[in-house]
Amino acid sequence: DTAVSQTPKYLVTQMGNDKSIKCEQNLGHDTMYWYKQDSKKFLKIMFSYNNKELIINETVPNRFSPKSPDKAHLNLHINSLELGDSAVYFCASSQGRKANYGYTFGSGTRLTVV
Amino acid sequence: DAKTTQPNSMESNEEEPVHLPCNHSTISGTDYIHWYRQLPSQGPEYVIHGLTSNVNNRMASLAIAEDRKSSTLILHRATLRDAAVYYCILRFDTGANSKLTFGKGITLSVRP
């Protein structure tokens, strides 16, 4: 069973479109995250939710809107896609927000905007 | 978050031990030392973490210097599958929203 699963794995879309990426975890964790890895391979945190509440919101364009319908799901909706949004997006989860907990990551969604 | 410094890359031979160093001279008393790795085309994977004492698990060992200003991730017998980018990360325990901030990491190559 996959612990943190993301769909789709690949997404190719045109500029200006709106798209969503879904994430689900079956680990019973209460905290979920979205990370972005750009072409230079830097991983940056975007958002974090704890029990459906937004707790971390980094400097991300407001075209990006996370939604957590329950603590097992964290989706990412992106409006008006731009070329610079092309990246690999990783979802992750952890049990708790403290520094003593490790994260479990999904396998990523490669978004290509053309 | 306090910074870590890692070499850009390291090479090892298969079936030999690998010691991956990390310097964190500005570490604070409540910073946990975390290690993650990212295999090609995969998501990051938790390896190990510790606070003050050395730690062992099925994947690796973490040796923490007495002054905590450096640490070493030890892979006891490298395999080709261990070729990855390894990230040494400090997580400040705020008691609330402690986040995982990735740096450049060290790229480990394993020779057959």
C-alpha cells in the first residue's frame, strides 16, 4: 500500500489553464505539506495543514490554493498556470508538527506548462 | 533555521562504509539533526534523526559530535541503490510549526 499517493504523476498543460493535484495519505498522520522542486533541484515548502487548518503559508502566488477536505487529503489547485510553475510538486505528511517527527513524501507530480 | 554545510559530492565503492559529513556550527540547543535522501526521480525519503546521542536504525547510523556542531551519517555497506542526494537538515523545535527546510545536499555516487 502506498503511504502518500499523488495524482496525477505527470501533468502537461497550456499556459493560462487551471489544474489540480491530489494527495492522499493512509498513515493516519495529522499534518500534510506541499513542496515544490524546481529545475535546479531546490526543494521549497509551500504550504502545511494540520488537522485541516492552514499552519504554514510560504511566499507563494495566490494563484496556488491548497484545500484539505480532511486530514488524510491535501489538494493543490493552481489557477492561470505560467511557464515558471513547471516543476515537480511533492506532497508529504507527518504525525505532529514538532521537530522530532519525520516526514513521509509522495513520489511527486511533474507539472509541465507549455 | 540554523544552516548546515555539506560537501557537494562524494564517491564511494559498493559494499564499503560511507561517512557523509555535515557541519552545523550555529546549531541551537533545541535543533534536531535530520537526514533525508532523494533517489533519482523519487520523492525525498526520511533516513534518520537525532538530538544529542548517536542513533542507529536499519538504514544508517547518525554520529553526533559532543559539541553538536557537526554530525556524520554512516551507511555501513553502500549499495548501488544508495546513490542519491543526501540532505542534512536542522529542525528548530518551536513546539508548533517546525518545518523541514532543504539545502543543496550532497550527491553520493557509488561505484560497482
